[in-house]
Amino acid sequence: MEVQWLLVCHGLVTLLVLVSFLCGNWPIFQGTFIQRIHFFLTFGAYDYFRRFIHFVCGSRGSNALNSVEYYFCDRPNPILQIMYLGIIGATYYLIATSSFSYIPGYYLSGQH
């Protein structure tokens, strides 16, 4: 019984974060908790991280963070594409090895 409530709570929190992330700056959500979650997810968390790096490492850490941000986000490079393909490939591999064996088929083997 506890597991079911845990799954329901997880689903509600996931739905709240998804709605906040996708629809948080709609006019209907102005001044609500959903708009605040949207701001934190899109701007606030990174701003707090930058402030923390500046507090811990000083201007040298801030400059390093800015150069890393420029390298990964502002100029074309294949690293993000390789990471994306790696995530997609790993996800497909996990699904193929764990779930495909449960799909019944007359002409298919145990592993598709």
C-alpha cells in the first residue's frame, strides 16, 4: 500500500515539474507557484550555481565556468551530439535487453 502512494506522489511531482517547465510563463500562471518553479528550473538554479562558484572559487572560477559554458553552448562542437547519441543508444539497449524478451512472437527469437 505504501508503494502505491509513493508512485502517486512521484507522478504528481513529475506532472507539476513538467507543467511548470513547459507552461510556466503562460499568462494564466502569472504570480503562482508554477511560475516560480518555472523560473527556478530555467534561470534560478543556474544563477545560484554561478553565485556558489563565484563564492567558492572567486573570479577565476567564474571565468572558468563562463569559458566552459561558451565552449559547450555557444559554439558548434560534436561533444553534445555524441552525448545525445550515447544517451539514446544506452536507453535503447536497456529497453531491448530488459523488455523485448517479454514481447511474444511466433517468428521472433527471445532477443529481437
